Amino acid sequence: MGIETRKETYKFYLKDNIWKSPKLLRNKDEIINILSGGDSKPIHVTIDTIEVCNQRCIMCFYHGRKSNIMKDSTFNGKGVFPFNRLINLIDELKETGTECISFTGTGETLLYPDIYKIFQRILDNDMEYGITTNLSVDLSSDNIDVLSKASWIRCSLNSATNKHYNEINRPRNKDDDINKVLNNIKSLPNINISYAILNENVSDILNTTKLVKGLGANSIFFRPEMTFDIPIDGKNHNDEVISGLKEAKKMETSSFKVYETYDDANINQDLICYYSNHTAYIDAYGDVYPCCVTKYHKKYIYGNIMNQHFKEFWDSDKRRENYKKINMRFCPPCKHYIDNSMLELLYNDDKIFNRFI
């Protein structure tokens, strides 16, 4: 099949839904590269800079009530990525073809020493960055200036009142309260709110939506409390949750979006992880994983870049072959199921073209 025909075929599979459309397939240059048989590049890399957190959110796998759920984990709550190595890594990622970097992690990214120098290095390299944060930190005007240049900021906010905030987020510093977070949300132009639906905050769904919309947030997305090995099923919400989500959805406008998301089971369990051939997750010790869902689980580690140039790692045969060994049958519930289904077609010419669509 000719490359032009194949490029047109891939467009057929794109979806409009922001949570269900294949994200990788929005990158036209990489699609052309795949169809041309070129080497993959790490378009998007996620880095965990620090394991320390200023909160103990009850739903957290690392610092909260689920902190003993992860077996055979490398996490110890103390890891901090060495600054000089991280600065060099940013340059190496640029050299290897990375276009954007996310900071999510097991701790609070904004607690990392000199994190704003890291953000600026990314910008200086003409790359994009986004962060997930609880925003319960003090921000100077210089900090706000750098954060305002992020492509996105995802703030975890799971309540509308200080009472529920303290019960759910459990700040380590008693002087930290919801007002600090709300003031920071109001100060930044690129905020998206992440809201975990828990027994403790069902009644706050609508009020939190109203609150963050009034503060200028771009969106809020709701998800059930996460699990590691069981699909997140939004179909099992009780009536109070369903009612709250319906009312919240009514507040949507062209400039403020309301989403609900959950993971489906890995339906095609024989599918391999093509997606991980275009991305990577790096933890605070330099260990590399296929994605954020598999992070800190020893069995998924397939390299370490702490003492190795990232391009050398990415070009290695071990890295090139790793995605073929990752089978959905043995993976946690995967939000990239659609990406992998579509990529399977692009990687395999004989499956992509069928006139009977």
C-alpha cells in the first residue's frame, strides 16, 4: 500500500472525544514517520523528579491509605533526581527528538529544588512542558511567570470546603489549607482540575465545579478512585454521583469543560504496547518504564539513564525491542488501549486496508 493511501486511512480512525481519541495519532509528523518505516522517537517523556510530598491524600498509592498496596516497588518516599543530571537530561531529550515533557510523579513536583530552572531549560530548548501538582505551595511572581508558560497544569482538587480538603488531602503542614490552592489557581491561566470521586466528597461535586469555574480554570475532570489491577468503572456510580455529574456538566461552556473519565478493561489482551515505542516514564532514580501506570513496579523497568546518555539508551536494541514484549494480558488497565489498537494497524500494513469499512 502506498504511503499516501495509508496516511488517509489513519485519519479515518481519529475521534473527537478528548479522553477517547488516540493522543499519539494527533502527531502528524510521527504518523508519517511510522508509515515511512522510520525509527521511533520519544515524543513525550514523563519525569518523576521527587518522591517527597507535602500531603498525604487518602487515595494516594504512595503517601495515603493505599501506600501498602504496591508490592515489589522501588518507591521509598525519599528519592530526588540529581539536579545536574536532570538539566543534562533535558538537553539529551531534545537531541533525541522529544517535543514535550510531563512532570507527574509520586511526590509534589513543585517541591523539587530549582524546579523552575528545569522548566526554563525546557522552554529554552523550544520544548513544551506540563505538570501535575496539588498547588499547595507558595508562589512568587517569578514562579507564576514560568508556570504561566506551561502547556497545561493539572491541579488535584477534590473538595470545595476546607473541612473536606483537610480530610482528603491531609496536608503535612497545618498552615496549608484550601485557600492557598484557590489563590494559586486564580493566579494561573492554564489550570485544569482533577477530581477523584470518593465517599468523602460526593456531595462536593457540583460546588467544586462552580468554584473552579469562577476562579478561571479551563476544565475539571472527574474519575473514580484509582486502583492498580482493576479497571476504573464509571458505570457503577451511585445515584448521588450520577446526579452531581449531570449538574456539573450543565456548567460547561466554550471556555470551561467538564469531563468524566475511567479506564476500560484491556479488551484485546493479545495487543502489544506500540505506544511505549514513542514515550517513556523516568522515575527519580533514573529507571525507565513504559508508562505512568507501570512506574515503580520492578518488573516493568527496562533501563536506567542515570549514568547513560538518553539517546544511547533510546537507540539501544533492548529499548527498541521492549515494546514487543509488553502484552495487554499482563498489564494494568490501560488508558492507551485505543492508541495501541490504531497503532497496530499502522505498524502492520496487511491489517490496515480494507475497502469494506
